[in-house]
Amino acid sequence: TLAILGAALGFRRHRHAHSRGAERVLAGLLIRWGWVACTLLFLAPLWSHWDNQPPGRLAAFSALLGRLPWSDAHGHFEGAGRLLALGELNGFSERRPLSATLLSVLLAVGEGRLAVGLTLRAVLLGGSAWLAARAVGLRYGLWSALAFLGILLALMRSFVPAVLTEPLAVAFGCLALTILVSRRARSSLWLVAFGLLAVDAALRTRPGAQFLLAGLIIWGVLVLRRRLVTIATLVLVILLGGLHTHLVNRFYGSGEASATSYFAYTLFGLTRNANYKRAQADFGRELAALPNEDARASFLYVRARERLRQDPRDFLRALAGNEWEFLTKLSLNLALGVSPSPLFDPPGAKWPREGDLWREALWGGTLLAAGLLAFARHLRRAGREERLFWLTTLLGIAASAPFVFGDTGVRALAASFPFLAMALGA
């Protein structure tokens, strides 16, 4: 909360020499020891959940009693454990093989103990968030770095205790941001390529914000010289990511599914102006008779193409509805994340309280509006390359939302969380 206010009103600090001196001292401490603070910040939701404190909405369903992976979390945990024990992924994890393989590495380090694996993952998330915050601070200032951290923690705290793909995706996203926000990236093709490799890894860990990568590729082509070499290099980034996923599934997969199989459910749901559940409702018996996920995906892709040819209006309505829901609910989620109300609640109180949702949104919405005004002020003063970066990035995120927001809400855009947090913090 304080960081967002500081970022929004940061122009006032230049009037006072003692304020600048205090900021330099604080910045020096954070550069040297900030990694410790970030690690503890991202461990806190995990420890809180283990201590049976009221969990976030998402963790409540994915980590029963604070410990037991459930629903999608159980599928991810089973896939990683199966890979570790038998050397083979399950069909569920073949959709996101990079996530399962990374989780299996964390479990192996902890000798199969999930608590150790989740702790290590929170440490990785905290470390990558510190690197990104440090890069943001060097580029935009101390208050922007603190605001970035606060917003990112608000977006991520519900996911940290659960065996879900969002934390690792955000860790990759933070590494990408660390590279791309540097001034050298504006003139180095190799830095941009490595940054986009990290974005691609984030999207393969938690698919959803796929057009973010396309937007950043457009930005890279526009700001770098040697256009043909740039285009060839950045296209190679995409091909390498796809090849990696294919090879992991080829060597460790069971042959039941692939990285593109689950989107068939989403696409068919969109053609009916609904979500992924519509496929099961319409073709439950037919899908059950098919041998595996890939076969079911092929069946649904054919049905989706038929629907689009017959009447694309439901598809267009679904995209428009999802975009509107994204714009309204994202602002509400962010507002709740930065609301100071929980600081004044007694320990163990449910939050947000029933009936008080809009009051909480008003608290946080005021702070969020301050952050947005500061961002608009920054863009007005920024140079061409900076404006292009934010234009292509935010348009890429906004273009992704209509396709995935109806299925899982804002969490589908997890790979873009660091970029959203930076936009409000800058």
C-alpha cells in the first residue's frame, strides 16, 4: 500500500534532500539484503497455510487442510511423482510437461517430500521476484520496485501453498522481466532472445497469455536493427520452445495427451459461448468412448471448426464477454490485493468479509487508481522504445484474455503477472 502511494506521488520526494538521502540508504540495504526479505515474503503464505490460517480462495480448494493436493493440484503432483518414480509422465502432465519436470526436480531434492519441494519453489519465486524488483528499481526507482513487489505478492499469495503451475510460471516471468527491462536489451538481440526464451518457458509452464510472446516479438522487431536477422532469431525462440515440449513428451510421456490437447475443450466452449465444461455436457458419451486425451482433442477440434463454419456469432460473443470480464475482474482482484483493510482485522478473520466486497474494492481501488495515474504519467514522459514496449506488452495480454479468461479467470494469465505488476509499479 505504502509502496503504491510512494510510486504514485514519487515526484514530490525530489523536493527534499533528506528524503533522497533516506531513500539511498534504504535502496542500498535492499540491494544488498533484499533477497532475504523477498524470500521471506513469498514463504509467508506457505507457512501461514500450513499453520491453518484462513487460506486464499484458490489454495483452499487446491491444498486441503493446508497439505493435500486436490483437483488440478493432485494431477500435477501425481505427474511429477510418477516421473520421479517411474520415469514417465501421466496424461494430465503431458499438457504442461515443463511444469511437471521442474516439480519432479524439486521433489527429488527434497527426497520426495512435498513440503520441501514447495519450500524450494517459494524460495525460487522469491529470488526471481527480487531480481525483477532490483531491475525495476534500477530503471524506475525505489518506490516503483517496492510497488512491483507488493502487487506481485498480492497476485501470487493464494497460489504459493498449492501444487499449481502458476508460481513457476511467474518465476520465469520475473526472469524475463529482469532481462527485458534492462536498457541494454533495447540494443542487444541476444538479450531480447534470452528474455523471450524465459517468456516462452513461463507460457509453457502455465499457458494462457500466449499473445504476450507475440507482442514482445513485435516490440523486438521494431526496436532492433537488422530486421530479417531479428525476425529469424525470434522465430527460432518459438521453435525451440515447441521442440523442447515435444521432446519431453516424446521421451517421458505416456502418449495420452500433448501440449495442445486441452485447448480443444476451451475452443469448443468458446464456439458455444461457454467455457471448457460445455464439451463434456454436449459430448460426454462420445468423449468417454475415445481411447485417450489426444483422440478427444481431435474430436473436439473438428466439432469446433464445424460450429465456427455454421455460426461464428457465439464465438464472437464469448470473446467479447471474456474481455469485458477480464477488464472488470482484474481491476477488482488487484484492488483487493492492495486493500489495507486486512491490516485492521482481528487474527483469523475471514477476508474479504461477506457483504463488504465493494467497500474493500473502494479501499484498494483508490490506491490502484493512483498507480494507474502514475503509469499514465510515466508513458507521457517516456521515449518511443518505452512506449512501444508497454503498448505491445499490454495489448498482448489483453488479446490473450478473451480466449482463456472464461475458463479459469485471471490465473490463466499468470505468466504475465510480473508485467502487470511492473506497469502499475512503474
